Amino acid sequence: MRTERLVTSLASGGYRSAFKGRGMEFDEVREYSAGDDVRAIDWNVTARAGKPYVKVFREERELTIVLVVDVSASMRFGAIPGVSQRAKLALAAEAAAVVGVNALRNNDRLGLVLASDRTERHLAARKGRGHCLRVVREVLAPVEAAPGTDLGHALDELVRVARRRAVCFVVSDFLGAGDTPNFSKALARAARRHDLIGLRVMDPAEAALPLGNSPLAVVDPETGAHALLANGPGPRATYARAWAASREATAKAFRGAGCDLVDLTTTESAVTALLRFFRQRRRRG
């Protein structure tokens, strides 16, 4: 309910003009007037009436919205006292709620794909408040998912399940995704069919190693591998460079595919970032 109030008060109207319908639907014919596009002339009606008539079209408003949400083990990182308020998966659920409430308000269909290194769950696109709430619930409390990530597989699955053009939001931390050619190719394939937007979630604790000089014992949540990392000014600088390079590789993959990438952080509301994106999208349109 909090998300619905925020969307009503902040994002009203932005979403409707930020995305386009599937095409143009014939509405009626009317008599030609000066300035009309001659390509719209209906020659059959013109021949019968003895004077020019043009076809009038209206844009199809109905959209299909598909959420592809990464539910791998790395998305459960976060909710660290004094650093971040919630886990990345909780932020993903808030973003899904914002998109879902907008779809509900505009009478659009909403679908969901939960993915790790496989497809965990697929909800076909439907309308209605109950379906919207189920989508958010599935993201908040996903099934026991595999720990690994294969976003290339998730994007190929998106192409298979959404055969008609749709607006697709891919919600993930995209950790290491930009470094894999498989991801970039799958992203380009999906973008050729769909209007694809990446929602990249992050936690501030991921961006830098903690201060101090003591070695750090770390565990990879997706593989279970343990490691002991050196700490100090030098290792922290090396880590910061690797972190920035990884994020730039992901951004480059999205730019290469002609897709938008929106950054979300666990310390801020997803509504603010998505509202900014909707406004930018509307201005570009």
C-alpha cells in the first residue's frame, strides 16, 4: 500500500507517456483536409465517395510488462546494520511493486520470470490486482532457488516466453555479467525483440572493502568458495578499481544493445530512481 500511494502521488502520468503500445489500430475514416498525410488516404473509400478520405488510427495503449528478477544467492546480500537497511532482493521486490502498480493503473498485463542459473518460476502475463500482488509476493519470498547466476539463460528464456514485443525490466545486481560474452550476446538478442530496461541493484557494502588492515575471510554465496583476502590501502584500491571496471563492463553491454540501465541502491527508495527514469524516458519520447 505504501508503494501504491507513492506511485499515485509521484509517478502519475509519467509511465503512460514513457512507453509505447504495440502499434496503431484503425479507428475510422474522415474527409481529407489540408495538411493531412497523403499516405493515409483510403483509396477505396475515396473512389466510392468521389472525394478524398483518410484513415484515422489510434495508438494501442495496452502493453505487456515482463519482470525478469535475479533470485540467485548474491541477491540476498545486504541488511547490514549501519550500512544498508535491507537486502538487495527486498529492493528488487520494491522495484517490482512500482512497475506492477503502474501496470495495474494502466490496465497492462504483467508477467514474471524468476531466474538464477535456470528458470525458477514463470508467471504468464495477466491483469488484475490479485495477480500484481502475487508477482510481488513471489519476488519477496521466492522458491528455494539455485545459488548460481546465468543471466544469458534468463534473457534467452525471456525471448522464448514473451513472443510478442513487450516492455521488459531485468532486475539484478549484474555482478560479473558484463565480463561474459554470453551475457552481451543474449542481451542484444533480447533487445532486438523487446524494449528492455536493466534495473541494477547494489548495496554500499559491496563497493569497497571495510577499513582496517586485518585479513578478511570471505565466502562466495553462489559457489560456496572460501578465501582470505589481504586488507589495507593497496588492496582496497585494487578492489575499488575492479569494482568500477565490472560496473562499467555491464554499462557498456547495455549501451551496446541500445538498452537503458537504471541504478538502484538499498539505502534509497526504488520509487525515486524509477520516477527519474520515467521522466527522462518521457522527455526522450
